[in-house]
Amino acid sequence: PPLTSSFRTQVRGMASLFGITVGFAVCSYTVLAFVVSYLTSVLKYPPTIAFPAILVATFLGSIAIPAFGALSDRIGRRPVIVAGAVGTALAAYPAYLLLSLGTLVGAIAGQLLIWLFMAMFCGACPAAFSEMFPTRLRTTAVGVSYSVALALFGGTTPFVSTWLIELTGSVLAPAAFIVATALVSVVAALRMRETALSELPT
């Protein structure tokens, strides 16, 4: 069966995919799910500022995704994913500082700082993940690794971020969760094999 075969023969690739997805999941769920309640409930942004800021940041950030996908075709998947993971770890605290300014510009800039590096993940990961595994096991190996990481880390991002704020009393505390998970992705991305410039496994 594909599931047992995947765990028997594709463990290294599945572990790399899982690790990369850990940071990507937290990064993406921060700007796609948590930021709404963070701006309006935690930082007390009025909806007239919070929602336009989210709309603008999401639109501008998503534009970069195809560009990073094309870049990964040229220079390889791994450099783009590593850059995304390292950048995410470095940008987390500055991004939350910008969000905490209470201004429209700060709200947009803070989100865009995270979006920039998330776009690197989004541009390179789909192709990289499918290229890691042979055709007959691709759906299972990718699906299991990606879904479990996304559920465990992406799905819990709003809860963990809120809990960190309550635990520490600091509105910057969720940045620590991004940094920690992004570092997991750095290690995993450095261990992945480059796939862009080689034949797909059959």
C-alpha cells in the first residue's frame, strides 16, 4: 500500500517536507488567520484601518508568489525555501513591532514583511514537494506530511499566539512562535535535496 511504502522508503523526504511545512504553516496562518483578531481585538485597531490593511497586504504579498516560483525554477527550490525560512525568523519581531504601531502604514508594512518571506515558501514549495517523491507515492507522501504539519502547527497558530500574549503580557510574544518554527524549517530546508534541476523520480 502507498502509505506503508511511503513510510518505509520515503522517510527522509517526508521528514524534510514536514519540517519545512512547520514554519510555513505558522507564517501563513499568522497573516491569513490570526492577524484579523490580533489587529482588532489585541491592538484595538478600528475596522476601518484593520480590514483595508489586511486587504492591501494580502493583495501585494500574493503578487510576489509567482515571481518566487519562477526564481526557484532558475536557481533551485532549496535556496528560495531556505531564504524564506531564514527571512521569516529574522522578520518576525520587526513585523510585530510594525503592527503594534497602531497606524495604517504600520499594519500594512508589518504584514508585508511576513508576506514577503511567506511568498518564497508559496512560490517554491508546491513544486519542490511534488518533486521529492516518485510518482506512485507522491500523493500519499506529500499529503500525509503536509497535512499533519499544517494541522499541528498552522491550525494551532491563533491559539498559541493568543496564549503567548496572555502568558507574557506582551503583544510581541507571538513572534517567538514564528521564530522557533521558522528555525525548524531552516534545518529541514538545508537537509532537503535539490529537485529543480534534476529529473523527476518515477
